[in-house]
Amino acid sequence: MSLLLCLALTVGAQVETLDRYGNPINNNGNVYDDNQLNPESGFYEDGAGNRTTWGRDTTRTGSEKKIPIGQFQWILEPRLGTVIDAENNDTVVHDFQKWNATDGFAGEYSFLGNLGAPRLNRIYFNRQISDEFLFLQPLDFFRGSLQDFRYTNTKSPITNLAYHSCGNKQRGEDRVRGYFATNINKLAGLGFKIDYSYGTGYYYAQPNSMFGTTFYGYYRGERYSMHAYAGVNHMKMGENGGIEDDRYIEDPLSFKQTYTSENIPTMLSQTWNRNHEQHFYLTHRYNVGYTRLIEVPDSLKPTPPSEAALLAELPDSVRNVLREDSVAHRIMVDSLLQVWNDANIQPKEFIPVTSFIHTFDLSNLKHEYLAHNTTSGYYTNHYYGNWNAVRDITRGLSVRNTFGIALREGFNKWAQMGITLFGTHKLRSYSLMDSLGGNTHYTENDLSVGGELARTQGNVFHYNTSAEIWLVGKHAGDIDIKGNTTLDLRLGRLDSLQTDLNVNFAHSKPAFFYRHYHSQSSWWDNEDLNREVRLRFNGTLRLKKAGTRLNIGFENISNYTYFGMQNTLREGADQGSTIPTDYSHAVGVMQTGSVQVFGATLAQDLKWKVIHLDSEVSYQTSTDQDALPLPTFNAYTNLYLLFRIGIAKVLRVQIGGDLRFFTSYYGPDYSPSIQQFAVQDASHERMKVGNYPIIGAYANLHLKHCRLYVSARHVNAGSGHAFLVPHYPINPMTINFGLSWNFFN
């Protein structure tokens, strides 16, 4: 019986060594391919993505039980809930000092200055697809998105606590974040994330306060799988409209009085944008298929015990009888051998053939624009209400249900791709202000159908092609076609080359808030806007070990739809003035005939001993800089020393400095009334931003489960054209501190 018990424990043991993606690795650190056995631990992954393991239990040493540490993460394709492996960004050690930077890891975002403030990516091909609720799009630093959310499978409960801070209580920023994940069993888990950010801002009337929480759960069984997600965000942003005169930053000596950042006069005060968002998501599927035996190599098959070993467990009296009766002896040996064989059942795998899919997605938004003291003449238009008691409320509700059926790839040698058919119904409801201070309601129902062809198995070539057409509703006639391929080639033992190619064609009606919006200062009903037609090609080449990445993209846009400022020069002001106080402000929706965009980004990581240089440079051009302004060059470089010190070299140290730079261009302005970036009014004198370096220095430390950094940002602060957005200065030099700790229990 003890022999059978040991064998049962052997079959049920878990794999211990995982790479950063959760894949098993051998002693040399090599990852085993999918659908391949690991001869050290007996790892196998079937066609449904379920992991089967057998081997030694390494979580115990003598009588002492160790806490097993190991996890892997994945994200979801929101429409059908397709699982995509992902790296665990929450525990990334390298460049940790960038994690809480609103301007992004490579300084590619333009933003208003304060932590979590609205931002816009200057690299066109890195911009995310517009959110249906446009008010949320500039806030992606804090709120994230469903398609970026990471689900976690962990061997033991994990908690990550992080704290980031700079400045003081009067002028500074603080952020506290907690993440918890645990497994219910091997197939199911749950967790939550809590995030709180508060920044008083280094300029007057610009405080931000944001609180978000997310709960998730999943079950990944062979036949049934489910992922659930619930997120709530409350985001409040103070709006100061920018500073009254750019000379406060560019030429401070021209003023008789000395100004610090907090007492420079601004255009607005006591003005806020608030967004209250709730997002609920459920995707689940049922798989129909069959079970087959796994062919186990002879080296992994247990050796049948000898006759002596089989009979050793029997009482002495029984063994004495068997010595005298050869027939009984043979029957007993055969019987014990059959018991041993039954206890060592060959492992099996489930092969899914067909999946039935349902996805439910609900988003609810309440957007408020509040002002208790609007500067006289700041806005050009006034449609209703009182300027000293502005409370414009906009609501949006979106409910999407998608049903699909998928023929899975890999269930036989002829099934080299998966085929999915789906249909989607989407209900959208909106509430806008009317001229009497009440509400006007809009309801839209859309029905679409589509299909997808995909090949995800194997290690060399993958592809995914999908098409969706809208049949009923406001978006009837819209078309969205996407295709992407991935090719991974090994260049001998030296390196591997990965190529990605993406093609996208879209023929779509502009989003609702381009067509309708009502407030005291901004008002439009543009139901007759033309459909946008977009054709995009972009691809990436990566040499993994060499640290080289090249991305090239081209897009043609017809009927490009965008927000533009429509300012009015005040009476008596200089015609060529760029001073904000010389204008009253308005914003509207615009369309242009055709725009072509080309962009290329080259990134290279170099290393010599402990010296590292990571650089990235982007080139891009737009055929219509008035409608779609882009900087010609955007560059980022990071020079640092990376080494380990201490006993057993357990302390990882990264010390260095970085530089962000982009060439000057007519960067988009910002409109507080709609919380959106809008191109500058080309009928008046415009302001260029850029051609100004932003230099930082940092020290980044990592010891076991603790990460720590101290950094100085904008160390070259002083006189100069220090703007990312017109009339919104870059924060003065700040000293930043961050700490993150992982707990396993």
C-alpha cells in the first residue's frame, strides 16, 4: 500500500520551475515547447491550454514545508474572451523608476503636468483605438483597459503593495496601489486591485484625485471556462486652463515680481472634470471534444516491480502458502501486477473540437463638468445656465452581448486553423443636457456579425484574421477587417528574429460624442458626419538577444474626424498674439478630406560589461499638420550602470540618467470644457512645443521581493520653452520615491 501511495503522490505533483510567462523550464533555463513533455518533471500542455504535470514534489524539505512561489499571467481578447499569454508587469524589476511616470516609459506622452492628468501619445502608431466614451480616453495612465488587465494563476497567494511619492502635502503627488491574487484550486482563482492617486499639482488649481478598484475571478476547466471582471473608477481633475502668459516660464526675468510654480496666474480656478465609471465583464465558453491518451516516453514510464517486491507487502503466512502452490503463486502475482498497473494510469488529455461562447460587457459612465467661478470671457459661447454654478452632466451606458461558435484548431492533423463565427448586439444609451437645464436622451441599437480564422499553435508561424459587418442600427454599413501574422525564426544559436505584420481596414461612423454633445460652453449635433475610412499597414522586426526593434507603419484616413479649437481674438488684442488671455475659447468637431501618416521607430539596447545604453528614436510625418500635427522626431535614451553587490550578490543596482526630446511642432491644445485634446486654431497665431530636452537621474534597487527607487525628474528645469502642451508648463524639478514589496503566503 505504501508503494501505491507513493506512486499516487508522484502522479499528482506540481511543476516547480516556471519562466516569466509561467512555462516550465529545465535546469539550464530552457523553455519546453508546447505539446512537448518535460523529461524532468513530466509537464504537458494540451490543445485547450490546460497544464498536466507529474513528477517530484519539491515543495517540501524534510518535515518543513516551503511556500511554493510561481505564477503566470494572461490577458483576454475582449470580444470572444480568447486567452493570450502576458508578462507580469506588476513585478518588473528593470526601470522600475518609470512605472509611475505619466509621460510613459519612453517619455512619449504629452500631458498637463500633474500625476494622472489627461495625456496624448505623440507617437501616432502607439495611440490606442478611441474609447467609446471619449472622456475616458485621455485618462488611460490611471484607469487602464480591459484588454490590458492581467489574470493571475499563482501557486500561493501573492500580495503586491506599492507606494510612490514626490513633493510635500502642499505641492506634491502620492500613489498607493495594492494587488492580491490567489488560487481556489488548480483551475480557478480570484483577486483584486486597489489604486489611489492624489496630486495637489505644482501649478495653481490643478489637483487630481483618483480611486479605482477591480475584482476578478476565473475558472479554466477542460470543458467549461469562465472569466469575470468588475472595475469601478472615480476620477476627479482640477482644471486651470493653463497659465495666463507663457513668459512666466520662458522669460521669468521680464516680470517685476518673482513667481514660483504655485503662484503663477492661471486661466481658470474652482473648475473640475469628474468621471465615475463602472465596468462589468463576463466571458465563458463550453468545449465539446474527446479524451485521448498521452504517449509517454519510455524514460518517463515507471518500471514494473519485481515479483519479490510485489509479494513483500503480503503477510508471512500468505507467502508461505504461495511457495508451496505454484498455481496460486502465479495468480497472486498477476493480480498484484494488475493492481499496480491500475494505479499507474497513463495520463490523458482533453482535445476540444467545438466551443460555444458568450460574452457580456457592460460599461456605465457619468461625466460632470463643474465650475464655481468661470473667468469672464474665457468661453466664446454660452448656451444656458449660470457661469458661477456650472454643472454639466453627461451619461452613457453600453451593453454588449456576443454569441459565438468556434471550431478549434488542432483536434486532428487536418485542422491547421481555428474557425469562429459570432454575432453581437450592442445597446447604447446617452443622456445630454438641454437648453432648459434638463436632459435629452438618445438610444442606439446595433447588430453585427463576423468571423475569425486563427492559428495559435506551434512555435514558428501564427496568424489571426477577422471581419465584422454591422447590419442593423446607427452603425449599419460599418465594416472592420483585421489581419495579423507572427513569424518566429531561429538564427542559429546566436539569436531569433520575430516579425509581426498587421493590416486593418475600417469603414465606420464617428463615435457618438463626435456627433452629439451639449454643455453650457460647447454644443453640437452632427448626425450628418461622413464615415471615416481607414487603411493601416504596420509591422515590427525584433532581434531578441541583440535588443533591436524596428517598427514601420503607414495609414491612410479619409474623412478624418477630430476636435479643433475655434478661438476668437478679443477686441483690442494684437492680431499675432499667442497670449491665452487675448482670446475667448471654443471647441468643435471637424473633418478633413484625406490624411496619410508614415512612421518608423528604431529601438536598440547596447551593453558593455556593466554599462548599458537603451535608446529609441521615432520618425513620423503627416500630410496635414493642421488636422493631425505630429513631431518629426521623438527620441529617448537611457544610460545606466547595472550590477549586483553584497553577499551572494543579491542586491541588484541600476544607476543612471535618461533624456527625452522631440522636435518642435504645433502640438494639440487642451479644452477643459470637453476634457479632450484639440488641434490649435490655424486661423490665429499658434504656439509650438518641443525642441526642449527633459533630463532625469535615478537609482533603482532590487533585493529579493522588494523594489525601491529614488529619481530626480526635469533636473534641467529653468528658463526655456518647457511645455508639452500649449500653455501647460512641465513640472519643475521633482525628487521622486517609490517602493514595491511582494508577499507570498
